[in-house]
Amino acid sequence: MSFGKRFKTLRLEKNLTQAELAKILSIGESTISFYESDKREPDYETLQKIADFFDVSVDYLLGRTDKRNIDVSNDVDERLHKVMQELGPDVLLAFYDLPNMTDEEKENVITLLEVIKAKREKKKKKE
């Protein structure tokens, strides 16, 4: 599958218009259209921005793999930090004692935060 087709599929999965995605990525709406029709390709910086936004690997975007994201980290601290960053400061304040938690406790926090994140995303889609 081409970059453009993958890019469009990812955009549609998030129920975003080309204009909305253009604003999020800080690029022109016509650029989104050109990417989706394979008339243009993003530069490296934009490609990384796209991969980060859709939480996929650059290799997936470029068609080098069908695996959307390659989790190279099994480190509990890294995963916890990533989930908490995505949720924002209001949730972060609830977990001020993270350095003293066991890995099992951190795994429980990750699960909890992932549930909160999923519920927020579901609520946003309804709005």
C-alpha cells in the first residue's frame, strides 16, 4: 500500500477532515490532499510528525512493514511516562509518588491510564 493510501486511512480512522489534520500538523490543507493522492511526499520532519500523531512507525507509513507500531520498549517506566504525557497534567498530579512504586504498581497505573485515555477519546468522538 502506498504512503498516500496509508495516510488517508489513518486520517479517516480518526474521523478527521483534511482541514482538521492540516491544522494539527501545521501544514496546508492542499498538502494533505497531495500526500493522500501520492502527488507529494513529506519531508523527514513532517513524516516523523505524522508517525507520532498517528502512533505508527515511519516504516509503516512508508510501506516497509504492515505492523503499525514496533514496540521496542518493554520498560515499564517509559511506557508509563508515555501514557501519562498523553493524558496531561490533571491526571499526572494523581501519581506524584511514581518513583517509589513497584513495577507491578506501575503496570496497574498504566492500565488505569489507558482506560481513562480510551474513554476520553470515545467521548471526543461523540461530541
